[in-house]
Amino acid sequence: MKWIDEVAYALAVRYARKNCVTKFVDDIEFLKAIHIGDLVFLTATLIEVGNTSMRIHVEVQSENLIEQVKKENCACDIVFVAIDQDGNKTTIK
């Protein structure tokens, strides 16, 4: 879950060009386990932008490098809010 938040944070800050905080994590559904030695892929996609917030979809996949088998592990949506230096909401655009 930490990696999911970090990859979504990177996209939020890069898009807003401002500091952002996690406001809401929507329904993480764990489908399959990630095993020790698997290579993990996280993909963050911006799906909605409001005045001060962004909804980002994150997908997690993993690959067993020996067997070369990829699988979907989980996905969720996360809402981030852009903040100013005082920690108050601020507009993105």
C-alpha cells in the first residue's frame, strides 16, 4: 500500500506542480499475492482533475522472473489534494 500511495503522490505533484496530500483511498481489492523475488510494476493514471483535487487510478502487477509469468495484483483509486506552504487547499490550475 505504501508503494501505491508513493506512485500516486509522484503523479499528483508532477501534474499539480504543488505539494499534495492523500485525501481518500477507494476500495483496494487484492487479487493475487506478490511473492519474494517477483518484479513489481505500478502504473498511475490521472483520471479526473478538479479545482483542488485529483483522482488517480493505480494498478499493481508483478512478474515471476524465472517462470516469466505476469499477474494482476491489485488496483484502486486515490484522491489527492494540492496544498500551499501553510497546508491549506490550493487550486491546481
